[in-house]
Amino acid sequence: MNPEPAGANDIRLNVRESLTQLTVLQKQGRIVMTRDRYNPDWTDSQKALEAATNALALALDAMLWMETLPHADGGYPPLTDESGD
């Protein structure tokens, strides 16, 4: 996975790799859900995995045709938070 994406395609590749890794962990039966008071909604790992993999697949589909315009300097530098937060 590219730790410093420079554009939409790099991010899409990261999402695709995340989906692949999550699917492998699912097939290996290595995902369980934390059961505590902070997690009242996602106690069933199969339902959580289905929601997560569907969301990642939808994101991949939505990002397929995205392009990234060059930065004002004409290059594609790594993304940074320019808001100053």
C-alpha cells in the first residue's frame, strides 16, 4: 500500500488493497468483533464484514473514473493537510 497517495488513483489502489486484505482475513476466520458498551451496533462479525466489504466495493466503483488535476506547481506531490488543523 502506498502510504502517501498523490492522487485519486493511488487512493483507489489503497482501497482495493484494503478490500483484498479484509477478504483474506475473513476467509481465514481471523476477524471477531469487540464486545463492549462502545460497540452496540456491530456485534456480529459476518454482518460487519459484509457491510465493510460492500462499502469498499462501492467506493472502488465510485472512484474508478476519478482523475487528479496537478498541483498549482504542475506536479503531483504527496497529499498534506493544507487547512492548518
